[in-house]
Amino acid sequence: MGIRLIRFNGVNGIIRCNHIEKDSTIKLLNSIKMISSKKVMIETLGTSGTIKALTKKHMN
């Protein structure tokens, strides 16, 4: 799937994946309910073709 964490500020992050695996990546991330025995909720806020656009829109 080529999943890579590009940016994370403690609350929001940007994940990069292969464009043909976008839907599968979103489903995978939304299925994660716990990390290191801590409850988490991963929510997709948006998708884009470029990291620059996501950074401007969601990381400010």
C-alpha cells in the first residue's frame, strides 16, 4: 500500500499512500481502535493529490 506518515503534530497527521490504494488505506486506518492499549479514533478529514494542499488546508 505504500503507507508513510509524512507529518504529525500530536493531533492531526498526513499519511501518504499509493493513489490506487487510497480507499483501502482509509478503511485500514478507520479500523484502528487501539494503539498501545490506548483507545484512539482515526478520522479522515480530507484527501488530496498533493501534500502541499493538505498542509495548507488541514495543518494550520
